[in-house]
Amino acid sequence: MKKLLVGVLAAGAVASGVLVCGAPALANEIDLSTWTCKQFQTASKEDISVILAWLDGYYKDEDDPPVIDTDLLVGNAKKLGQYCAQHPELGLITATDKLFKPPD
């Protein structure tokens, strides 16, 4: 369990491109349909971790086993961080669909 938490937090730090000092509170509500890549990258480490975990589940197939692959999660966090750095005004879900949505 500690490895999972460390992996999610590391993924958040990697995706944001910076480590945030201190412990800011989590947002009460995160409406990803309105977030831009820039908002994602400037969010707190905790919010980024929650978002990355949610995205991991969102893009899994319905029949996928309930397993979190921390290596894949960190890799996807890096991809998203790099993509968002290049496209800061793009909607976050638009960006993640381009990167993680399986082909139809």
C-alpha cells in the first residue's frame, strides 16, 4: 500500500513538473470537464494525485482487472505532463483522450 501511495504521489509530482512544498488542502470539487492543462499543472500535488488515479480508472476497459499498474501510472503522468506543457490552454479531458483513450 505504501508503494502505491508513493507511486501516485510521485506521478503527481512528475506530471506537475514541480514539487510543491507544504501540504495544501485538496479541492472540494474538481470538475475535469472545465480544467485546462495549465490548471492541472499548477494544481496541488494532492489534487494531481487524485486526478491521475481517477484518470487511470476512467480509461480502463470495463473488463480490466482492478489492478493499478504504478509503472504505467507514472509513465502516463510523464506523458500527460509533457503534453500539457506543450498545450497549456487545451482542455484536460481533450488532452487525456488524445493520449489515453483506446481506439474505437
